[in-house]
Amino acid sequence: DTGRVVVLTRDGYVRSLSPEDGRVEWSFKTQGAFNAGALLREGVGYVPGGDGTLYALKLGSGAQLWKYASGEELATTPVYSGGKLLVASMADTLYAVDAATGKWLWQYRRDQPSGFTIRGAAAPKVDTGIAYIGFSDGTVVALTVADGTVKWEKALTTSGGTQFLDADATPVLDEAGH
């Protein structure tokens, strides 16, 4: 909505580029590299830092509006739903933060399995007030966006299966919501 191109780079910078000539219009330094892209919405860039901080930046100037320090490496592009931002960490935590203020609202965490896992994280998929998300222990969970209440949990492992449990792809829903 601002016409800017926003790029997150390995050196920990958020850069806004002019779509006309590619000129850097502003830059913002974070304390780490990025694992996912920003969500751009209504003039604000919501940036999930590898430094564990979720930043809200004014797209016109790069000015910081707020920041939320999760303490865990953030791994997914934030998802907006009903005034909330949902973002997952590499440590199997889904955070819900108020989009206007950066205030923590709720979180859901799963214990990471012991042994080998594939580095990554699933972003939540939101439909009709429910966030669906997979975790590295092979479990998919449905949570209410309003307060993080668990609607259901389903382990996807087969009987006796213990290797490569990760459910790190974002769930997809069909037209009927399945």
C-alpha cells in the first residue's frame, strides 16, 4: 500500500527500496539475520527478527513503532488475524501479539523432540478464527486466535515412528475448510 519494496537481508538490515529506481529510501538495523519475510499491512512492516524480536516499522520512514522481545529466534512471516499477529519460533512456540501495541497476548509451546529434527518452522494458517499449525514433534494443533485455547491436537506419527517427525509446512485448507 506504500509502493515500497521491503527487503530483509542476512546482515540484519531491513531496507526499503524505491520501486521506481531501486534506491534505498531507509534502513533499519536488527541484531540478527532473518529466517522469514515481513508482513506489510496498512503502512506498517511487521518484521520477525532472527534475534528473537518482532519489530513494527513505519513503512514511510522506517521508524520503529514498537518491538516485542520473544527471547526465541523467530522463524515465520507474521500472520494477521483480528488485530493480532501470529508468529512462530524455531523453538516450537507460537506467539500472539497485539498488532497495534506489540503487547504479548498469549503463546502456545510444544516440547521439541530429542534427537534429529529438520531446522524450520511452520507458519500458522488461519481460517474462521482458528489457527492451524504444525510442530517439530509431528503434531498439528488447532488454536483459537482469540485466546490461544486448544481446539484439538493430532500427532501425525505412525505407530512406533520416531524419526523425522517434523510438521514444518504451513497447513493448507481446501474450499470446504478441510
